[in-house]
Amino acid sequence: MSLAFRCDSPEEVDRTYGALTEAGYHGYKKPWDAFWGQRYAVVHDPDGNSVDLFAAG
């Protein structure tokens, strides 16, 4: 199971990922341009659940 948050831009995905990992959350997948046309990243919350960040590319 994962929780996903839509960001307003690809740059916001990068900024949010950076802010979360700097705050100590585990960066599971660094931001990348997915083949389906979105900017995507994944962090884990303190319980190990996936939190997805995405934006239209």
C-alpha cells in the first residue's frame, strides 16, 4: 500500500523529495522521469510505508 501526493510541477517533486530526505525520511527512489510521462519519487514514512510524489511531466 502507498500514499501518493500530486505536486504542481516536476520541480516541486524534486523540492519536496529533498525537503523530506533532509528532514530524515528515507529516500527510497530519487526523482526520475517515468516512461508514463510523470516526474516521480518515493520516500518511506517512519513506519516504512511508501509515500509517492508525482507531477505531470
